[in-house]
Amino acid sequence: MEKAKIAYRTELYCTIPIFNDPIHGHIELHPLLVKIIDTPQFQRLRHLKQLGTKYLVYPGASHTRFDHSIGVAYLAGRLVKNLLENQPELNITNQDILCVQIAALCHDLGYGPFSHLFHGMFIPEHEDASVQMFHCMRKKNGLDKEMEQYGLNLDEDILFIEELIKGYKTSDNQWSMKGRTEDKSFLYEIVANKLNGIDVDKWDYFARDCHHLGIPKGFDHQRLLKSARVCKVVQRNHICFRDKVADNVYDMFHTRYTLHRQALQHKIGYIIDVKIKDALVLADDKLMPDCKISDAIYDMLAYSRLTDHIFDQILNQSDSNPDLAEAKGILNDIVNRRLPNFFRSYLTSLFIQVLDMGFGEVGKEPMENVHFYSKNEPNKAFKMEKYQVSRLKPKKFNEFLVRVYYSKTDASYQEVQQKAEEWFHAWCEKNDFIDFKSSDDSGNSALIVMYYLCCLCVCPFTFSALL
């Protein structure tokens, strides 16, 4: 083991590869991480766009899961090393650091074509697929031997990496993790924080998505990273933040809302998603000779061949292939910007989409599970009430966006809009939401109704309700 530790230190400081990243600048990664990056399973992420089809709406949104995963691994290393430097009593080992960075690097391996579009359609959770792809990558590239050379205990550390990728709520009463003991519960909050949603995955994708979308980023992840500290909360170690950065935490959650409101849930992007989904369903058993697209998740080698290139594979099919003609026609419409005056032929001309958008988990104060510490008592964790941060913070942190899509462009449009508004008000009354006609803060919620016209006559009117 001592020899392995020496190898870790020697390799780490003598042959550190440097990556030039547009978000984090020049970053250094451990040689084992580079070995993982150089595998075909990881290189596949170069061909999966981070924001799926949004590049067809926002020209700059062409960054990939490859860029993002490297950024997350870098931030994970910085955070855990910052904790080690400031709190040596936590007994963070080199193996802990390496496992956290590997999990951060591999957390998105399981995404399919167009990211969340495929994830929501063919696989329940991408984390499970990420774990399967990680195991496939290990076996196909002989990574276990490399891991052992850098001091990892495969029986213990592989399980730890798997748990980190899946993420677990560290506030559960009984400690059920097998990879690390309860005293290192804070390590499970770095990559996928199921307790309060503050983790390096979000720090990177908020910064990266804002950069490429041209949307201003409203928070400073560097400030949060520097102020992070482990404190006892109900007899368990959790990552807490300095009380003076509470505003920055709110800004982080607001950035999440802004990204979803302006880009990730864009109304035209949704139309394109529906069209591509239809094309994939039509091509499901016709594109891949050895298995269906929907069955590829059960074979990681087949799944590793599925990338965003599937769009061009269908689009460039020969006209002599009648099986894919309909799917090809749908994608041709997208390429030629012939966005539909309908959604699906088997639906009626009226379609309603209800989205929930907010700062965090629906119906909850985003800071509910965030703990802070003060300068005078750095080891004492406490919660901050909203009024302690600012009295100007909103009372509600979630809204429903109700989109009514209507396909016809004839004179019936205005009649349908009027009917849709009537139904919407009835829906508000049925669900105890306050109608916009009676703005009264004494009720359970406040409602704002907005609607606008879309020149494509695809989304003629949109309503939103604040909860």
C-alpha cells in the first residue's frame, strides 16, 4: 500500500496533464482520470450535446457531456482538497479524493442521444445506466489494474464510486452506504447531493450552460467552494457554508430557475423534442440491425454506439429504404425549419403541457436543507431563515407553466383561446389557486396569468401560475 501511495504522489506531480477549459481555465487532472477519458466509452460523450436539441434554438448550445464531465471532475477535486486542507481531522485520504473525482468524471456516462430527451423516453434514470457503462468501461479497457496501481481497493472503492454516481440522501436515519463509513457521509454530497441540491455537477452545468447560451450567471461557484466546511448536523457530517454567502446560495437556485425558464423548457425546443421522439419511435426496430434502439440499454456495447449521430443516420438514409421514410421526413422538416402546425397525427388539435419550474424541489424552500456556520463558531451548524438573508426574498419559489398548443390557423383560433382561458380559470379554482382577477395574498398561492402569441401558430397562448 505504501508503494501505491508513493506511485500516486509521484505520478500526480510529475506528469499532470493540463486541459484548457473555457469555463475553468487551465485545469489539471490525475493520470488515472486521463486513462478513463481516453477510453471509447468516455470519448462517446463528445457526441452527446449537454442540452440535447436546444442547439436548434440557441446557436451556442453545442457544448457536450464530454466538456461538462471533465469540468465536474475538476471541481470535485478542488472541493474535496479544499476540505482536506482546511480540516485535516476529517481524515480524507488520497483514495477518497480519487474515488470522488472518478465518480464525478463518470456520472453522465449513461446518457443517450440528445441527453434528457432519450433519458425520459427510453430509460428511467441515467444514473443506473452510468454505473453500467462504468463497469463496461472498466472491463473493456483493463482499468482495474490501473486503479490498483494508484492505491485503490477494488472491493471497497468500486462500490463507493457506484454509490457516489447514483447519489443518496445523507440525512436518512440509518446509514446504509457500504463504500464508506458514516463519518465520511459528507463525501456523498459532492457529486450528486440529494440532500439540498448543492453539488459540483450543478456548479459546472450552471456556469457552462449560461456561458454557451449567452445567459448571465447570477452566482459565484468559486465563493461557495472556498467557503465549504464540514460540520455536525444531527450527529452526522454535512457540508455547510459560511453565513455570509447565503445570498450567493439563493442566487445559485435562481440561476437554475432562469436556465429552465429561458432555455431548457423553451416552447420551440419542446416542439422539436416531440418531433425527434416521434422519429426515434418510428425508427426503433428499423435502424440497428442487431437490436432495437429501445433495447440498447440492456447491452452496453450496443448502447455505446448510440449518440446524437443517430439524427444524421436516419436523415441520410437512402430513399430506397422505405422503412425509415416517415422518420426521415420528420427530421427533414426540422432541418428545413418546417416546424409543425401539429404535434402528432393521433392527437386532437389541442394539446396542453404543464411544467413545474422553480428554484429547487417543487413546493419547498430551496434553503430548507442548507446549513451554515459563522466566523466565530466555525464548527457549529445552523439554518438561516429567509428574513435573515433579506426581506426582499420571494415568498414562493415555484410556478406552473401551462402551455396550450393549438394546431389550426383558421378563424377558430380566437374561439379556442377564449375557451382555453375559461378552462384555465376553472382549473385554478378546482385546485384552490387564486384567480388573477382577485389578487389576495391571504390564500394558499398567488396566480399570474400570461399569454402570448407565437408566429408559428404552434403555441398560441401560454399561462403560468405561481405556487
